[in-house]
Amino acid sequence: MELLLTLLGGLGLFLFGMNFMSQGLQKAAGAKLRTILEAMTKNKIIAVLFGALFTAIIQSSGATTVMVVSFVNAGIMSLAQSVGIIFGANIGTTITSQLVAFNLTGIAPFILFIGAVFMMFGKKPMVKKVGEVILGFGALFMGISMMKDSMTDLREYQTVLQVLGSLNNPLLGILLGTVITVIVQSSSVTVSILLLMASQGLLDLSVCFYVILGCNIGSCTPAVLASLDTKKDAKRAAMIHVMFNVFGMVIIGILLAFGMKYFEPFILHISGSDVGRCVANADTLFKIFQTIIFLPLSAQFIILTRYLISGDDKESADYQLLYIGKQNIFSPSTAVVETTQEIERMSTMARENLNLAMEAFFDGTEEKINKVYEMEKQIDFLSRELTNYLVKINQLQLPVVDAKRIGGLFHVVIDIERIGDHAENIADFAVKCKTEHLEFTKKGEREIREMHQKTMLILEKSMEMFVTMDEKNLPDIMELENNIDRMERELQQNHVKRMAKGKCSPMSGIIFTDLVTSLERVADHATNIAFSILEKEPEL
């Protein structure tokens, strides 16, 4: 019983260290790495290399593939661009077992101590994040040490040896690797445990090779789960990950069945007869071999996924989120990216609705007025859902850069919702003008149209600044804001003069005043959106 508790305790500490280190790395560097990930996809070979490097850094192929699925779903990355990153992620995930093969358990307590010091006494957030990474790394090797000691004692139990010795069926080994990896959600963890068992003589090396193939299939679980509530191309990206490992398992399994007598001596030779290192090297070689034979066939992979997951995405009549899952958050590393995509979509709706409301104001078309009211309901729906989603992700351990953006995102959603409200108000003005047969002078109409054009321009530039996080539009935005403020005052004065001369009715004057004020308020909200990416607030 004591032996089992020690083994489970070691496993728990290993899982904790693995997860804590991975999360720490993603929080410390997730946003910067993510930006590079988006860019490194034009060339397939570069994409593979960077996918491997990226995964080696964050210590999780699951996190990488989930991130890729979310990027494809958000339209940031095409399906073709995702292939290289997915293939590379499968190579990068083997770094964990390579690290475990090094005997660092002796210095694990010192690593833990350093990590704790960084976390407790570090004053800067980044120092604390680095401390989390070091602490997780130390906990991982402490867990390995505990499991290694308990596995040494397991050899004294004949029943255990008999059960493990019966795993000589390749299909049983593949099934075992798949099931365990599905449960722990990490092939790195399963292969590392396998490495320890092999190094203690509890499992034959030949059996380990088949278990590794099963681990590779089980590692697809996070991406598959993340893709359940996504667009078709995101589902296809997850399917490519599955096919890479299933096809690889079949090909390598057949090669092992006929060439085990050659492969086992070869892996022992290059690993210096270190059985643990043999398992780690086999895991890495399998993934590299699969990438070499499958990368030239990446176009065929895409064609096959389109056959297996056919059709295109259909627009639903119901209100819905396009880039954010209804039931799940894809990944803390991509949550802000998905939210930004959805906010950009909401902004596009608000701008289109403002344009439509102004058209309805001038031509009085009832159909356009009704469309404005209907789209405003969609904007309100997005506002509620995005606010709820931001509350959820605000409770997660986000990358440092993303965590700083959350407050600004809340305000942007509110500003866009207010723009939608102003569009609805303008539709109300259109209804009043139509029912009461109100008219404006030609000069008054020209003034309103000019102010409307400037308002649409500042909205466009502000959203571009928000999405790209680039301040190049800021001078233009501030100039437009000042022009619109000045224009609002001038237009109000001009209209008062027209009313004094009897050219406009008092009711027309009220509508004109309210309309001009609404456009000026929209420009204010646009400026707020632009300034949401800055630390300082706008001086309006």
C-alpha cells in the first residue's frame, strides 16, 4: 500500500510540475511566441521547425495544436499554413522525454528552492512567471525521483512483473498507450513514465515502442475536443493531427513488426545501451520519420480532410459567436486572440448599422429601418456574450501581455455597443422624419453627410489600430476627433441661424441637433477604442 501511495504521489507531483511549468512558460512568453507562430507559416519547412521549437518551449503539443485549431477557427491561419506547425508540434513534444532521460533528480530540490525564491521574492510579474517555470521543472524531477524509487521496489512483486510481462502483444501496447494518454491528456507524461519503467526493467524495450505509438494517438485528444464547436477548417486542422499519428502508427507498426530485430539493436547502439534514453530517442525518431514522409504529402492530407469533413460553414439565422466556442475556452494562450476577432466582427456590424441608419435617415426606407433594429439585437447579443466570456477568461492564468489587455477589451465592447445604440437612435430619427414629413435644407443635408463620412473614417482607423496594436493611425485619429468636435459646434450654430431665418421647423431643428450630437458621440467612442491599446487615457 505504501509503495502504491509513493508511486501515485510521485505521479501527481510529476503531473503538477509538468502542468505548472507549461503554464508558466505560456504566461511568460505566450503572447510573443504566439505572434511569431502566426508569422512562421509561409514556408512548410520553417513552419515545421518553428512548430517543434514552439512546442519544445511550452512543453505541450496539446497546447500548440489547440492554439493552431483556434487560429484556423478565427481565420488568422489557413488550413494549409497549419499543417507544418502541427507536424512540428509532434516533434517538439518529445523534448520532455529527452529531458527526463537526463538524471537530474539529484539537483531537483535545489531547482525547487530557486523557483520558490523567484516566486516569493520577485517583484516584477515576469520574474514570478520565470519562478513558476523553474518551480514546475523542479517538481517534475522530484516526481520522477519518487516514481523511480517506487518502481525499483515493484520488481520484488512477481504478480506485477507477470502482468507487465504479458504486454507482448503490439495491439495491446498501442491500446494501453492510447488509453493512458487520453486520461492524462499528455503523451509527454505517458512516454516519461514509460521511460522510467523501461529503465527499471519493468517493460521490454520492444513493448515500449508500441506503447509510444499508442501515446501518439492519445495525444490528439486536446485538439479534437477543442475542435468540436468550431468551423469546418478548424475541425480539419484537428483531423490532420489525428491522421498524422494514426497513419504514422500504421506505417511504423508494420515496419517494427518486420524489422524489430534490426531497429532494437540500432536504438540501443545510438543510445549507449541506456534503456531510458532508448525510449526517448525512439519517440523522437518516430516523429521525425513521420514528418519526413508526410510533409511532401501535406496537400493530400488537406484534400483527405475535406473529403472526411465535407461542406462549407453555413450562416445560421440564430445569433451566434463565430470565433469563440459556446461550451469551452480553446486555450488561455489564444483566448484574447479569439475575443479580439469577435470584437472586430461586432465592430463591423456596428459600422454597417450606422451606415444603414444614415441611409434610412435620408431616404426613409422602412426596410432599412427594420434592418437597423434587427442588427442592433445581434450587437446587443454579442455585447452580452463577449462580456460573459471576458469575465471567464479573466479568471484564467493568461499570458502577461494578454492579462493587461482584458480591462481594455471590456471597455471596447461597451464602446461598440454604444455605437450600436446611436445607430438605433438615428433609425428612430428616420421614423420620426418619415411619419411627421420633416425636411432639411440641402446645405444641412450636405453638412450631415460630411460629418457622417468623417465619423465612418475615424471608426475605421480606430478599429484598425485596435486590431493591429499599431499606433500609426493615432495622429490621424486625434486630428479627425478634433475636426468632428469642431464640426459639431459649427453645424449646431449654422442650424440655429437657419431656424432663425425660418428655413427649418423647430422639430427639424431638434432632430438635426440630436443627430449631429449622436455622430460626435460615435467619434468619441471610436477614439476610446483606439486608446484601449495604450496605457494612458485620451484627453477628450
